Amino acid sequence: MPAVPSPSSSPDQPSVRATVGGLERMLPLQPLPFRVGRRPGHELTIPLPQISRDHAQIEAAGAGFILRDLGSTHGTLLNGERIAGACPLTPGDTIEFPNCAGVRIVFQPPEEAASLFLSQMQKLNDTGPANEFDRLRLLLDFSQRLRAAGGLEDILAAMLDAALRLTGAERGFVFLRPENSASLRLSVGRTAAGETLNDDRSISHSIVERADRTKEAVLMHDSRETADLAQSVVAHALRTVLAIPLQEGAGVLYLDSHAASKALGQVSRQMLEMLAHDAAQVVINAQLARRQEAARLMEKELALAAAIQQGLMAARLPAVAFARLDALSQACLQIGGDFYDAVALPDGGGASAPGDAEVALVLADVSGKGAAAALLAATLQGLVHAQLLAGASLAQIAATANRFICQRLEGEKYATLLIARLRPGGELEYINCGHVQPLVAGGGACRTLAEANLPVGLLAQAEYASARDRLAPGDRLLLFSDGVTEAANPDRAMFGDTRLEELLRGECSVAELAAAVTQFCQGVPLADDLTVLEARFTPGTAA
């Protein structure tokens, strides 16, 4: 069977050239749609906060292609103009993103990139070693543009080999500054024969430090003609020393030799500056690639945490004969501090027959956002769930949660908590610990359940008491977080209680309510988690 060519090898295969932070890749438009965003798993993942998780995508449209913005927060630019919805694409079109300098996608770019650079490299090889500096610059440019050149160590080793040929030095070292560090560390060492060096004790560290401190190249092509010599130069009998500070403080390139180098003496300051600039770009781009990879891994970890968090919430709400349950939760970040739960229980927490079952509804909102809030939310959910199964009263559950948070977090975190118990006859017992007041909708009207207590975790001496109410057949009990009413649009107007009550009187579902909030926001991201839990009282109706 003949080999099937890869998509990138076919001249008819549509593709894009994606540039992120100076790193350039050719990507086939396969499969379609070609998705772009911060979410791992997209055909092009860009781990930058200005990029939405699902930002835009390229789709097939008849014999051509279109670019579609997926409701991104900051928008998508096509040839410098912000698009609304979908726009047709033509070869050479440029896709960019606001506030993302260095990020660009070219649709069906003119043929260049890999084939052009490889042909230029071959041309230099064919003309012989007449211009080693041009070879070095091309090698650096090639390694910047094509990730296939290998890891940072391989790129630096190739750079050192070329620099050693250019200067005639015997050995070379690259010292890099690790991120968030003030000191330099040896990254790669090579001899002119191509051997790897791991020991830098016999070099002039004082010259390396001087080049790094002054940000100026130190060049000594014959130590016998130099009056001011570093002790290490004398001690190690070095005749030729070159130390070039890499731009933006990335590190230092160091070359030396025990013999005088005529080639090194002929290296101009301009050439040294060009060498330092290109070497620094290689290092900076490689470090950016590592940060992007770390961001991708973090994104995957957060996605896993979000999946676990969603799994902890009631993926399948319990079925009870006297009520229909529905719920939804959307985190403003990847993982949220809200949670909901629903537990079917025998009446009184375990004392009665199964036919007398009641259902407990729980909704909580932990202060703050992100991983810390999500961790406390998961812990609090487990605590409340266990207390409900044990038959504790609502006041006891609230007091236990308050004591738990106060003792362990000492005021650093608190949570608003709402628990309601609905029984087959419509009897409702609830306890509201600082949460948004729940609503009861029915008969074309809405009313609030106003009784409230302090949040849990705020004051160790707080006391808690439940309240009672009764639902009529067809009434809807709605528990929700303030992410619903406080969702804002571009004019900073909030969704508010009035809109919520109008939707409830209009018999909207939980999903329709969330969609109405999203539509109201007009692309403005949620500032807080949005969570809704509903129980419709339907006595005598099968679940």
C-alpha cells in the first residue's frame, strides 16, 4: 500500500501560519472547524488571558472558508477590522486579537517559511564557509521560526558551534538567567570540536559578571596586549576572551581560547550586537514556549478540577414523586466557589417509611474565586451532605458548618449557605445563612422567603434558626446565587431582581434563565459564578 502523504505535505491542503510570541508554525486546516482559543484540545491553543476559552473558528463554506467569532470577550480582528459573526476568508488574510501583540494567524499564506529557509540554508552550504556570520544568523532565524529545530539546549549548542567557527575560539558557554532569579547558570558548553562541556571552573567568571552587569560586550583577542587582566585570565593562561550580554538580560554568551584569535579581533561591534540580539531572541522564545506549555498543563489541571467539581454536584438530580428538580451552574473562572446539591431523604432524616420521602436542596457560595474557593466549596458540600444523611436539623447543620470554617480558616473565608427541605404535603423548612433570598413563583406572582441568618464562617458565636413556609401545587422554589442578578452588560447595568421575577412568572426553565442572562450580558464575562437550583411542587405527579 502506498504511503499516504501528511496534510502539511499536500500543496492543495488549506493551512494557516500561526505565530505566537515569535514562535511560528504551519498548521493544516484539519479537522474542521479549526478552533482557536484558550481551551486545551483546540486545533490552536493560545494560553493567554486575553483569549477566550472558545474564541473563534475557521469553517468550510461551500468551496471556501469563513472565520467566525464565537462570542469572545475581546473580539477577533480580520485584516485589522473587528468582525461580527462570520466573514469569508481569502488567501493571505491576517487574523489577530486585540491586546495580543505577537499573536497572528495568516490564512493560506504565500509559500515561504520552512521551504524558503531550508533552500537558503542549502544555498549557503553550497557556497562554502565564506560567511560564517550569515550562516549563524540564518540558523538562529530558522530555529526561532520552526519548533522542529528541537529544544533550547539543541538550539544553543548549534549556536555555539557556529559562534566558535566564526570567532576561531576553542570553547564556548552560554549562561542563562532562570526566571525570577538574579544569578546566571551554565546552560550549554561546547568545544570547537563539538564536545559537550559541563565544567565552567576554568573560565573567567569575572568577565562574565562584568558583561552581565554593564550590558556591554567584553572583547580581548590577545591578553599579552591587555594591561588590565582579570586574575582568572592569568590563572588559566587565556589569550582570547569574548563575553556578550544577551539582550533583555537573558544571559551571557562566553567564548575563550588559549591562543590569540585573529578572527575574533576582526569581529565588529555591530556583528556582536546582532549576535547578542538573535541569541537573546532564541532564549526568550524558548522560555515563552516553556511558559506556554506550563500554561497548557495548568489549563488541563483546571479542566480536570472543573470536571471533578461538576461531578461532585448532583449530575443526576434525585427523582421524587412530589417535585420536579432542575439545576445549572456556570463558573466565572474555570473552577468556581458555588455548589448545589439535592438529596432525597426519608421524612425526619431517616425515621419514616420510604413513601414519606422528603427532598433537601442545598446551594452555597464561598467568598472569593478560583481554586481556594472551589476547595472550600467541595469540603463544605461533603460536610452538609453527610449531615443531611445523618438526620441533623437545619440549624445543627449550619452551626456545624460555621464552627468547621471558623476553627480551620479563622476568618480568611466564609460562605453563604441555603438549605431547604420540601415534604410531600408542600411543607417547606429552610435556613438561609447570608445567601440571596430564595423565590417562590406561582399563580402569576413571585414572593421572597425573607428569613435569614449570618453567613457560615464569619462569626464563631453566631446562632442559627430555620423558618417555615408552604408551597401550593405548581409553585416553583428557586434557589440562586448573586451571579444571576448581579450579571452586568457593557453599560454596567445589572440583570436584577425585576428581570428574574418576570422570567419566572413567564414559566421559563432553568436553561432558559441562564440563556437570558448570557444574552443580557452581550459578551461581557460573568463577574461571579451563576448557579440555580429549582424544585417545582407537583403533588400526586410521577417524577
